[in-house]
Amino acid sequence: MLNKTIAAISTAHGKGGVAVIRISGDDALEIGKRVVRTKSNNLEPRKCYYGEILRDGDIIDDGILTYFKAPNSFTGEDVCEICCHGGIYVTQAVLESVLSQGAEMASAGEFTRRAYINGKLTLSRAEAIGNVIDARTDSQLRLSSSQARGALSKRIEGVREKMLSLISHAYATVDYPDEDIEDATREEMASTLNQVCSELEALKKSYRAGRAVCEGIKTAIVGKPNAGKSSLYNMLLHDNVAIVTDIAGTTRDVIEHTASLGGVTLNLADTAGIRNSQDTVEKIGIERAKEKIADSELLLCVFDQSVRETDEDRFILESARGKSAIAIINKTDTPPAISQSFIDEINKICLKTVYISAKNQKGYEELASTVEGLYSLGEIDLSNDGIVSNARQFSSVSLALDEAINAREALDFGQTPDIVLFALEKALSDLDMIDAKGASEEIVNTIFARFCVGK
């Protein structure tokens, strides 16, 4: 695969000021020089050269050619980038000229895959580059950018070094039993192993925040009709997405968007108001609302303080029992009519109670702070900390922690060094899966299949 020279358009499809065609492989420089005619015959790496862009000998545009010599390029191979005008047709024409000179069309994510294969990126950094491109919120961008710069890889490598030290001690006691190494190092091994377990546990716990930022939390806004669910939905999205009227039952289906609140990505659903209804369409919406309640990880239960609580309010509160739920007491701009006894019951069942006026956009900051605290985002630095951010990484860390605990218990119980060694090597193997030291081709293919062509 790596012996062919590949090319693709690396900028987004559509009209723009400029576009970039990337070429990578052994023939990148020669192909670039044949497509872009410059005044210089000898192109120096990392310098830009203006020239005429040719197709079948005809000038089709003018632009810039930049050469990056291996291994000092993104892919680790010789790379040329042609910058041309950003029209849809002209960009495609330049790519066709590059392909006609011997390059092959790159597949999705192939440039980044080559960077990984050539040792320019770890797998977690490659994943993060894809997440930077896909980021929909500021917190996603900050975390993904940090991971792309290697924050998680560096943290993992620190744990690996401690584990490798332990493994070398264990091998020494097995290979040289007469040297009395075991007695001299057992206490040191126990101390280092405790550090490994502690660091793996911290990495495992970081997934709660990482998942909340990158993967998002299934969140449903629930309440009876006219409680202010759609007004809250619009407030969280900073847009008038949902229809808001004084007519009960306006929302008849589930409306879903992504919102960022307190740094947490909420996969947010506005649902139909829960009540007894004879309207066929509304009844379908209410059933879907109940399904969302069961399926969601976080509930935002909206209660109208301007009226006395009803059976529908009690049903919603009971639905929140045993789930992560935040009570939203809405319409604080009106005199309260809800009973204190019901408020007391809300406080017992829900994790936190927040008072807002969605109509007047009041209470947003307190709600954001509550959600941020729920997922521990205030305890981490998204721009710098190494954080586990997807299920694949979480699985590897969890398995490594389990084996590290087994090694610690074996050491504590005075087991022979080979038993400790077996658990340690398994822990190291599981941890190495995060950056794909030994990951299966299927896992690697799955990760790079998410990338766009040209990246």
C-alpha cells in the first residue's frame, strides 16, 4: 500500500478562495513539478513556489507548490501540496492532472493512516485529529486539540514506563534467582505498582468527563404541557428551534439537536408534554416522550411553579427516580403556586434543583454550572490534560487496571515472580491497545474509515 503515491483534495468541497491538493509518496515531488511549472528546477523543502498549473500541457490556473521532504512531513513521506483557486471545477481539474501524472486517488483517511504507520502519530492522536475536524462545540475542540498534540499519549507513556520497570524487576528475579534480587526489590515493586494502579484508576475515571465532552450525553427535557420545555430547549440552543405557544400540546413529537452546556455535549431531545390526551397524534408523541425518558442518561425535568402540581408532575418526578435528573423549576418570573411539600419531594429524588425563567433567559449560568459539576469538568483542563475520551480507550484502560490489580494482589500474597510477571505483561498489552501497539487491523481500519478523503 505504501509504495504507491496518493493524492486527494484536502480542502472542503465547494467554492472558496483557495483549495489544496495533497500528494504523498515517493513520486510526489516529480508529479508536483510536472503539474506546476515554476521558474526553479530545484525545489527546496518547506518553501513555496509560484507557478502555472498545467493539464495536458495547457495552463488551467496559477498557484503555489510546496514540497515537504521525508521524513519531515505529515505522513512521513515526500509530500507536495498544490494551492490553487478554490472553484469546484478548477480544483477537480487540478486533481485530475495530478492523477494523470501517475498518482492514485487516496482513500478516506489514508494520509493520516500513513502518518500512523510511519510513526508520525500514535493511534489516539490520529483519532483526535478526526475529532478536531468533527468538533461541534468549543469543549470538543479544546479536548480534541489537546489529544492531537499528544496529551493522552504522554500520560499513557508515563504509566508504561513504570510498568516496564516492574516487568524488568520481575524478569530479573525469575532469571537470576540466586542473586537475592527479589528481597531487595519487592518493596520498591509494591510502591511502583500502587502508583500504576492509582494512575490507571484516574485515567479510567477521566472517561466520565471525556465521554461527556466528545460522545455526548443522551438528554431529554420532560414535563407536562406548557411547563416551558420548548422555551428551555430554545434557551439551551440559543436559537428559536422549537415552537413556543400558550396552547397546551404544541410539541407533538421528539425534536433533537446538540447543545453544549457547561462544557458538556448534550444530545438534547425536546419531548411532547406528558398528559392524558385523546388526540391520536399527541398520544403518539407522548408515548415517544416516555420512550425518551427510559432511554436517556440525563433528564431535565421541567416543573411550572406558577400552578399547583398535578398528577402529570408526579408521574414525571417518579420517572426520574433512580436516574440522573435535574429538576428545573420554571417561570420564576411569576408568583409561586407549587407546594413546598412537592418541592421537598423533588429535592429528594433529583440530583439538583435549579430555578429559571426560560422566558426571560434567567438561570442559564446556574444550570450550566450544575451540569458541569455533574460530569466533573471543573476538575480537569480540557486544553492540556490527557483524558480518555472514547469507549475503545476506556476498555483498554479498564482491562489494564484489572490486570494491574491482579499483579498487586499476587505481590501482596507473596506469589512467585512469574505470577506477578504474567499479570503485568497482560496489563501492558491491554494498555498498549490505546495507541495500537499490537491492535488488530480491524480496529485500525474502523478508526480511519471515519476520516474524510483528503485527510
